[in-house]
Amino acid sequence: MQNNPNNPYDDIFQNISKIVEEIVKNMPEHQHARILGYTIITQGSNEHPVVFRNGENDDDDGIPYEVVESDDTFYITAEMPPDPKNAPFVDIGVTSARICVDEKETTIVLDHPVDVIHSWYRLHRGVMDITLRKARQQ
């Protein structure tokens, strides 16, 4: 991430990232731990939050996102553009999630069916968190 010369917190954020990385390296079973993304929001900041990504989605025309998968859930974090004209939303389907913001649209195809009724999304301060429960295999 590029430093903003007007933001005195950039160095602090980089140091926090290094501290978290060191903590994870020193945890038992650290070879399986990964930092996939996080958002730092400071109180009273007039700037929009920033999503730090691990380089998974670099499509300039779409909506930046990353996906983390557990045994029973997909977690998707998407960065929303500042000041959208319309409310962003997600169309959750059985095999995909379509994120829509104004004229931008990104479809994420999933490799496991989703329980649509027990899935949801939340938008807070420019970051959309999507939780998709995997459907039970019968």
C-alpha cells in the first residue's frame, strides 16, 4: 500500500501489520495461519477506510474483494467505492454471489452450494462483509 503524505498514521499501520505478522509466526501451528485482509478505521477520520488485500482480485473494472473459506462458510470482504449513487447490494445465489454498486458488478462463482436463507451481508463504512453458509451435502 502506498503511503499518504498527509496521513501521519501510515507508519503506525505498517508497524501494526508487522507486529500482527510476528504474533502469527510465533503461534503454535503458525505454518497454517495467514493474514488475508483487514480494515483499520480511525475515530474521527474524514478519509474513507482502506481494505488491505492479499492480491486475490485485481480486476480494475470490478469491485475489489477477497474470499476466505472455512469448512461451513464462505466469507467475502468487498471494498465499496466512496459515495455511491445507489445502495450497494448482493444477489446471493446457490452457486454465486453478485455484488452490485451503481454500474459496477462483480460475480463470485463458488465451488460449493450455498444455503441462501442462512446467508447475509452487511455494509459498514465502505466495507461490505458477506457471510455465505454452505449448504449441507445429502
